[in-house]
Amino acid sequence: MLAPDLFSFAVRVRERAPLVHCLTNLVVTNFTANVLLAIGAAPAMVVAREEVGEFVPLANAVSVNLGTLDLPQSKAIRAAVEAANRTHKPWILDPVAVGPLSFRTAFAFDLLDAHPAVIRGNASEIISLSGGESSARGVDSTAFAEAALDAAQLLALKTGAVVAVTGPTDYVTDGRRTVALSNGSPLMTRVTGVGCALSATVAAFVGVTDADDFWAATAAAIAYSSIAGELASRDAALPGSFAVAYLDRLASLDANVFSATLVSRDVEPT
Amino acid sequence: MLAPDLFSFAVRVRERAPLVHCLTNLVVTNFTANVLLAIGAAPAMVVAREEVGEFVPLANAVSVNLGTLDLPQSKAIRAAVEAANRTHKPWILDPVAVGPLSFRTAFAFDLLDAHPAVIRGNASEIISLSGGESSARGVDSTAFAEAALDAAQLLALKTGAVVAVTGPTDYVTDGRRTVALSNGSPLMTRVTGVGCALSATVAAFVGVTDADDFWAATAAAIAYSSIAGELASRDAALPGSFAVAYLDRLASLDANVFSATLVSRDVEPT
Amino acid sequence: MLAPDLFSFAVRVRERAPLVHCLTNLVVTNFTANVLLAIGAAPAMVVAREEVGEFVPLANAVSVNLGTLDLPQSKAIRAAVEAANRTHKPWILDPVAVGPLSFRTAFAFDLLDAHPAVIRGNASEIISLSGGESSARGVDSTAFAEAALDAAQLLALKTGAVVAVTGPTDYVTDGRRTVALSNGSPLMTRVTGVGCALSATVAAFVGVTDADDFWAATAAAIAYSSIAGELASRDAALPGSFAVAYLDRLASLDANVFSATLVSRDVEPT
């Protein structure tokens, strides 16, 4: 994919300010909202089962993150996903720590039947969701993203979703086409919520895109975020100031710098 | 209102460190607490229905925000508001996204009967609460604050509360007297929770004030915060670093800078 | 205790990246996770009663904070503490605002029977837990840490836990040995969650330590954090930028600076 094509999705987000309804975990609500505001989207975090069915139709996309799932939230997520499908809004699944934990793992498998537009996770999570055995250690991936590429392609073909495996190299696949993206910085793993907020960013990007282009929009969201992170790591070498610089870079990244920094390659089908 | 009079409320907050009990949304808890600490107040976020009745009497004021309302929180809020009225503590209502969402809208109308000291919202929210039709798009105001001035005056007269409509220009009215405040920065809308934390700041200011002066205390809280935001936007042009600068300015704003920066005018009754 | 011995615990945290399962309050989740990441630990915040029993055995330590306790969380905490004891994982109790609030106070007393490895609180909280009368004003300590030293020693002997009372001077005791630590900065009280995150830091330190050394590991965690705060206060004089600098200092503190800055003394048994 060409850099200007990828960047065009970011421009569209800035122009249309998509409303992204996040049902996310208690650790990252604030950072996720600030990331969405930084890229020019509008966050909303309505949580009550009584309200999500009414709110989803007002949104452009829905972002579902299982990081601190409990029973009340699982009911709200079901209602949100049903409303999204009924009103043709794309919804994104971030299967945090799926694999070692039975409750969320069973729930995540159920959600696969509800047609997520995009699934974004680390290698362990994607391997688990595709039906394989993973060696997850909490929320950190111990398998390498590369090892999850097969699982991602399988999961994409099985569910019809675009699948993104993020790590030192990120892979985005719809089961037929796969792109590898190699920007970013290790500092992105030293700030909580960077990955969770990335899923919300994917929601913003697909929220202004036709379904035909969800694969490219997902790649664009990940490239945009990773490049902002890479640039921020040049501004700040320690995690406190890096988090601030990351938001600043997300808010100010321009087409020329984006193109000059992007490292991507097409991956041959396996 | 004269700048020194307005600033005197901020001095009182610093001297007395009012304890503000916030029942607020999951996105802004941390930022709200840091804003309160920055202005010299003491935040507390006791949430359980079992505890709020015991805690409110220890606080100086209560701040209620409906951003992520659910059924358990609605019960805790009712208990907190009853305790506030029983012990003569002022409580502030921030009716986030009231209008398009039935559950919170019905709840907010119920709360109007429980005598909030101050209601602070954007134009759409205030129009909805006053009984008008608004065109809210999620949590962002699409109506202009100016259009909500009539609604605010009506709502103030109907409820006996001071009503503040915030936006590019902020209006604070008790139904008879109205002041327009024109400080601030568009960057304040690029950081999540600035508005929600402003409601908590209003609670801190009225928490050290007699009921006769709630109108002036509310105007003071809004002027103080908007001026801090305006000054912070001179320190930092992007949202990540702006949020940091905003807290720093809230913690260090002095009387001279406040007076030199304040832009306010009295509004004639309509 | 010698500075190099204390610093060795921090080195071990960086090398082993202990997984710390936090059941904490809604205000500080994000900051706590970022503090843990900054010191080189791995945070996890699984909240559901359905999941904690499965997750605790994967973690190195558990941090329990009662700041926004409600009934569902109390059930999750019970399940987590049982799993911790069953699988021999140390767990830390942070009894936020125990004393004036009946629900959490009764719960905290119950938890004392479940063998916390460490209890960390301010003077009021520790006095209350030891069975004395405190004069807490919300979550801020109004009694001085010094006055709580007797209570801490009593509580340690009664429960078998290491007890840390933090304030301008911090005391860490196992009932027989007591160390006083005098680093830090008043700015640490102007950022919400510094104390709560300190409890999670203690969990990380004891999570890589044998039970024999929990007293020294607790002192090390507090000395490490206070010195980072003291150094950060030289970088930044206002609370917004101080919070950023604090995370940066936590991530970069080295052995030489630690040793040169540490102020500690052994306290004679009373």
C-alpha cells in the first residue's frame, strides 16, 4: 500500500470527526479518549445496558475491549454489538488476555459469531482466538507476532473480519491480502493503554470507511499510530514524557513525515 | 463582577482545601482528582451506595456527573443527593449527554427535584434539561452556547439553581443576573474531562461559599479554569502537553495574571 | 539498611518483571499501571469475581486497594485473596479511608484474618486498623505518621504483616525491626494515586522476594518511590509536570543516585 493512500484515511478522520463508542477496560478509558481526541475523532463511553442500544446508532463505530470484563459489562457489550449489526455500524474486537482466562475467552468466542469488522490483538490473543494453544503471560504477548501470522489469516478467513496482530512488526490481513508494518518504538509497551487505544483508533478509521476498505483502513490506523509512537520516542526517551509526546504526535502528524517514516511491505500468501 | 472579587473565591479554596465528593464518570476520575488537587481542593470518589450516605456529611460539596451512569451508580447518586440535602451541603449536577439517551435523561429530570445548587452543561444539555429540543451529537454540543442562554435562565428560575452553560463563551445565571465569560482555548475540548473536572471545580468553589454567593462562586470557578486553559494554550500548542500545562496553570494562577486576562461582561436580562 | 541492599530489590524487579494483579480504585487504575510499567513490572487489573481466582495464580503478587470499594469488588477481592493464599502469593492491603466509613472498615478488618504480607496506609488508616481512634478527614491523613508508629508496630505483631505508615517520614516495621525513611516531596500529595501506586510498587517488590525479606523489600519499594519523587520535584515544581517527571524518574533511577539521596535510620523498639 502506498503511504499517501494510507494517510488519506487519517485525513478523513480529521475532517469527519467520527463518534467512536468505546466499551473498554477501566484502566484505559482516559487515555483512549485522549488518543481519539488527538487524532480528531470524538470519543464516547456510554456503559449502561439500558443506554448502549440507544447510543450505538448515533456512533460511527464501536470499539469493544475485554480487559476488565465483568458480567454487567458483558451484557452491555452484547447489546452494543447487536445494535451495531442492526444499524450497520462496524465494531472492533480487542480480545485482551483471551486464552488463559475462561470467562472472557468463552465470551470472546461467542462474539466472533457477531461479525466484528476488525479483530486486533497481540500474538497470544490471536492464536487463542483462532483455536490454537498460546502461552500468554497475563496481557503481554510472549509468542512473537510472526508466529501468529498463520493464526491471523485463519481467523480472518473463518470470521470474515480483518485481523491485526500487533507487536514489534504488525500484520494486517483479511485472509487473502496481508501487509507487514514495522514502525513503532519499545516505549509504546511502557505506557498502559497504547494497544487498547489503538483498537479505538482502528474503530475511528473504519468508522469513516466503506466495508470494502476496512483492510486498508486498519493498516492505516496502525501505521499512523506506530509512526506517531516512533516519532515521539525521538522527542522523549522515558515513559512519562513519552506518553505526552505520543498524544502530541498523534495530533500533529502530517502527510510528508508519515510518508518519509512508513516502513511497510506486502506479505505473500502462505 | 470585578476580577479581585472573583479571584477571592480561588484564594478561599486554597486556604480551606474543601473536600469534594465526586460521583463521576469512569473516563475522568483521575483527571478530575488531579484538577481538584491542582486548585488546592481535596478530592474523594467514594462510590458505593453503602458508603455515600456516611461520606457526604464529611465533605464540603458533592459533584454529580452522569457521563457513564448505570443502575448501581444511579442508586449511589440518589443516596448522595439525599445526604447532601439532609446535611445542607451544596451539590452540582453535570448532565452529560442528557437529551438523546432516555435512561439518564429521565434520571436527570428526577434529580432536578432534589435541588442542585448549580447545573453546569453544554448548550445541548441545558436546552434538553430546560424542556427544549436539542440536537446533541453524543457528548459534544452542536447548538451554540448563545442559543442556550434563554434555556439557562428558564432552568434557573424553574429549579432555583445557578445554571452555567459552557462553550466558546460561558454564561452563568441565577435567572436574574447573568454574566458572560469569554476566556479559554479550543485546546480545552481536545483533552477529555476538562468540562467534567470544571463541574468538580465549581463544587469546590461553592463548597467554601454561602448560598447567597453561589452565582458568583460559579462564575469564579469557570473564569479561573478558563483563564488557566487560555494561559496553558500559550505554553503548549498540542493536546498532550496542553493537559500537563493546564494542571500546572491551575496550580499556579495568581491574582494579577487572573485580573489581566479576565474577559467578562454582564448580560442584560432577556 | 544499606542503600545497595535496598536498591538490589529494584534491580530484581527490572530483571524479572513481576506480574502484579491490582484490585484497586477507579481513580488510580491508569496511573498505577504506568507506575508499575515505569519500574519494570507488569500490571494486570482483572476485576471479575469469575476471573480473579484463575488469574491470581499467574501473578507474582496481588495489590488490594479499598478506595472505591463496592459490593461486587468486595467479592472479587475475597476471591483474589483466597487464591493468593492457596497459591502462596503475597498480597498487599491498602486500607484507603478506613476508619470513618463503616462498610470498608468492617471489610478491612475481615481481610486482616486473610494474612496480608504488607499493609500500607497513612497514619489515620493504620491507627484505625490497629483498633485505635483516628481523626481521618476523607482520604487525607490528619494524624501525623509519627503518632502512628506505635499503632503500626502493634498491627504488625497482631497480624504478622509488615506495616508501612507513609507520610512526611515513612515507617516500615515488622513489629520488631523498624526503619524510618525521610525522602520524598510535598508534590507527591498533589498528584492523585501516588500513594495507591506505591502499594502496587510494594507488591512488585515483595513479588520477587522470599517472605523472610518482605520487611526489607517494602522499605526498598518506599525508598525507591520517595527518592524518585524527590528527584522529580527538582525537575518540575508544579503538579502536572511533576507527575510526568515522577514516571520518568521511576523508570531511570540508578544505584548511585539512589545511594546518594537515601535518608534512612533504624528506629529503636518502643
